[in-house]
Amino acid sequence: MGKTGLLLDQRYERHDTGPQHPESPRRLAAIRKAIEEVTVDPRIEAIEPQPILPAGLLRIHSRDYVTRVDAACRQGLPFIDVPDSAICPDSYEIALLAAGGTTQAIDAVMSGDLANAFCAVRPPGHHAERSQSMGFCLFNNVALAAERLLRYHELERVLVLDWDVHHGNGTQHSFEHLREVLFISLHGHPDVLYPGTGFENETGTGDGEGYTLNIPFMPGTTGDEYRRAFNEQILPAIDDYRPQFILISAGFDAHRLDPLAPLCLETSDYEWMTQTVIEAATRHCQGRLTSVLEGGYHLDALSESVTTHLALLAESAG
Ligand SMILES: [Zn+2]
């Protein structure tokens, strides 16, 4: 019997992106409200996040970048690097808390204290490059977790499955040269959707050739095509790789109702994908799975999808 860790701290709502920004604190408030109805579930255990030490960021980000984010927040600048990446004076500290909490989640899953975990963090991370913020992301929470699984936990095969509707450029670029991370991303086609990367022919470099799998989809794509991609490409790749840990970059913005992207998934498709990945984790790595929030901008679709996702994690843990 295990438990599902839930990282959902109100401090993540202190990353204030301004009244017009889609990546707003209201996202987490909506998730919190929806989840409060299920957290009486004894199989769910809250994770109390601590900030990551700034030095802990340096395996993924440059020292110059970390210093710049800190300084920009201290100076009260409205954004870092690109107007999309809005910040407030607290954003640096909250971003450290997002990366720190995610680290604690994977550590607890590795030690067996938790069976699996879901991290409802802000700011999101998968667009963050080594030395540049992009697309609402400051520090790459999932890349930092994957790197820690390799270096600190000494794993040799980590799967990062990124089902956010936008390509996880920062994560891909962190690991595309390594075979120790298999990066699989499903996303809107780079010809039509931000950030314009994630073509099928981006398959890794050097030793990492063949360990990056990009599956782009055109506008209007429904869950049927996602399920086919899982059955024909993703699950065979996972079963061949035999991951020792699975990280999900869990954006919910491929949902039909999402205002930022033209794909047409339903909440039931996220439910199916969640169950499918749980089963893969059970087959390969004793269920070791940690899911980290990325995008998702329709508040009802987001909170419904997250609640379903979390309930399945808890069911598999218990
Ligand atoms: Zn996204």
C-alpha cells in the first residue's frame, strides 16, 4: 500500500503574472478548489515544499541566467527575456519553491515513502532553456528532476513524457545528447503552434540519437489520434526503453476547451493517457511516476482533468 504525494501549496499563487496573463494564479486556485473535494482521500499525502538551493539549478541552467532571474525580480521588472514570461518580485523565490517541491516529490518516490506524486506547481518549466526564459517558464522543474534522478539517484534510464500541447523545447535541449533520458513529446505541430520546435525529425544528437521522440499534431486533432500514437509509437518505445522512473510534463492545454491551442482532447483522453502511463510505470519501474503541471488555461477543463489525473494516481498507489 502506498500513497500519492500532492504538491499544492498556496504560495505558488504568489507568482503574479498580471491581470491579463493566461498563466495566472487563478489556475491553481481552481485546481485547489476542485481537489479539496478529493483530498480527504487517505491515499493522498501533502508535500510541504522547500525551495531548491540556487546551486541546485546549475546542472540545467547557467549561473548567469539564475542570477539574471533573481535580479530581474528584485528590480521589479515586469518580465524576463520575453514579455510572455511575466514576473513579480516574488517570482524567483516561488520558482525555487516549484523546483524544490518537485525535487522532494521524486526523492520521496525513489525512497518508497510515496508510490507516486503530482506536483501542481507554478511557474511551469518545460520551455525554460539553459540560459533563457521562454513561454511563461523560469526554471525547468522536470529537467531538474530528471537530472537529479540520473546524478543523485544514479538511474540510467529516465522517461520524460511531455503531453503539454506545446513542445517541451527546454527539456529536449537539456537531454537530446544523452541516452539516459528518453524524451517523448506530443504537441501541436511546430508549423502552427508555439514554440515552433518539435518536428518529427528532431530525434536526438550524438549518443542521444534515437532517444528523442516528437509527435506533432495538426489543429483539430482528437483523442483518437493521441491513443493511436500511444499504441503504435509511444508504448512500444517505452517498453523497448524500460524506464526506471517516469516523469510526466503534464500540461492539460490540448483540451478542446483550452483557449491557447487548437487541439481537441477531452478530459476522458487525459484519463486514458494517465491510466496508460500508470500501467507502463507498473510494468517497468514499480509504479515510480511523478507528474508535474505545465500548461492548461481553461479553468474548468484544467481542474476537471487534474482531478481525474490525481484520482487515478491515488487509486494505483493504494
Ligand atoms: Zn502548454
